Amino acid sequence: MKLVPLAAAAALGSIALAACYRDRAPDGVTGARTEEGRAAAAATASSDALAFLPVDAELVLGVDVRQVVGSPLWKQFESQIMGRIGPRLGEIRAACGYEPLDALRSVTIGVKLAEPFDGVIVVRGLPRDKTLACIGRALPSRPGITVERGVVTIPGDGPNEPPAVMAFAGATTLVLTTSRPKLDAALMSGAPLRGSRAFTELWGLVNARDAIWGVVNGAARAFDALASFGVRPRAVLGSASLANGLSMTGRMRLGTPDEATQLAALGQSQIGSVQSMAEKVEVGADGTDVTLRVDMTTAQVDTITRMMLSMAGSMFGGP
């Protein structure tokens, strides 16, 4: 997963899906007063960093777009990133009269790690009124799009791809999921993750002020491959700062302190092979957690990225 361009990609994808949402609360079967209260509750909840993300999410990810775009790493890789998303940005800029990357503040995602997509994406910072006034001009027409009681539904690209269903919650918060019932449930939910003791404990160990942060719980299929090596994580979490190169901190939670100590010792024995590629690499144990810290300069990140791209090109026949 390419984390640096993720914020722009997710946000731009949401812009590309948000068409013709009317600037009013949806008119549901429960009546205008209930819908107005629901809209007000959603707008209030939208200020919470964890708002609308489902309590059963296996991956919870946050990206501070402003930090990413303002970082030295972004400047280092800007030409490659803009080569992919620049034309779409230009279309939106021309139609809407504002710079999308200047408007975006953050993207948060709460999903189950399965196919097809099952979760909620929350994009913050897009000016609702300007976006809604221009979105019809910013997007090419696409068959199958429906607007019903203020909620936009866009069909998936194929029979196995779920639709995108979305609405604004407040003046600058766009909520996207895969069905109208899920959208209604998300907008009514507040911040359900706040009520999960397990998640709250993990969240307390994450520096959510960093440019990128994430928590993966132990139910995720992403951990299946590690089981063959005798490693069975209960959770993985961490964050990355881009203020000066790349500084990552992370934790892998295991079943017992002995497991953590043994895995940390194995990691420490391998540090020498990667130490020359980073300013700092530290592996340790803290109770049942294996801890990791990696600090890299922008030049070191560039070197490793080039190496990885070269390896990928050799393996898959790319340039």
C-alpha cells in the first residue's frame, strides 16, 4: 500500500463519486423532525476524528492530507504522484474554482479487510457548497447514477463491485459507504469506536497527530500469512511522521510477554542488515508488544523506493 499518495487518491475518488447531493437533510420515512435531528447529530459528530467509522472495522486508517502535501517527501515524489492524479485535479480545479489539495484536510477509513470493499470512508475539508455547485460540471455523465432524497448512489464498475453511496455530514465532511442502510447507520452512529474498550486501548498508543496512523485488529486476514511462521498477532498499530524524512513507530501485540521478547530478539538480530539504509532502527519488547522505530532521511526513502521499483520492474517486466 502506497501511503503517501493514499490521501489524495481516496479524497479524489470521493470527489469523483459525489454528484448532485442536495444541500438539505434526507427526507426519510421517519419524518422531517427526526431527519433534521439526525442531520444535526451527524454534523456534530463529524468533528470527532473517529466519527462514523464502524465498530467492527478490522483496519482503521487516518491520513492528514495537509501534513502529507506539505512534507519534504511529497515534494520529493510530487512529479510521480501528480503524473497520476494531476489531470483529474485539473478537471476539478477548472470546474469548481478551487484547488482540491488545498481544501482537503484529512481522510479516515474504517474497513473490513475483505473483498469487495466493506466499510466507511470519511473525507474532511471539501467545501460542501462549492463542491455541490460544481460537481455536475466536474464529472462526466455516468449511467446508473441516482439521487434519492439527497443521497447519491453510483453503481460499481462490475457485477461484483458494490455501489458507492454518500452524503455530506456537515459543511465539510463527506461520508461514503456501499449502501443506503449502511450510510444511514453511519450517520446516526456518532463515533462507535469510542465505545470499544479494545480499540480505545490501542488508539491510546497511536500518535494520531502524525501524518499517517493506523490500527489493525487481530481478526484481520492480513495476519494469516504470519501464522505459518509461528507469529499470531492480536493487533498491529503505528504512525508515521513526514516532517523530516520518514519517522515510523509501531507495535505488534502478541499473546504473551515471552512471545514478544522472543520476536524482539529475532528482530534485533536482523537489524544489522538494514541499519545502513536508515538513520535509526530500533526493535524492543514492552509487555506483550514488540515495538519498532525507524527513522529515515528523505534521501534514504528515495533510495529504497528506487530499489523497490527496480525490483518490481525486474519481477513483473515493468520499466
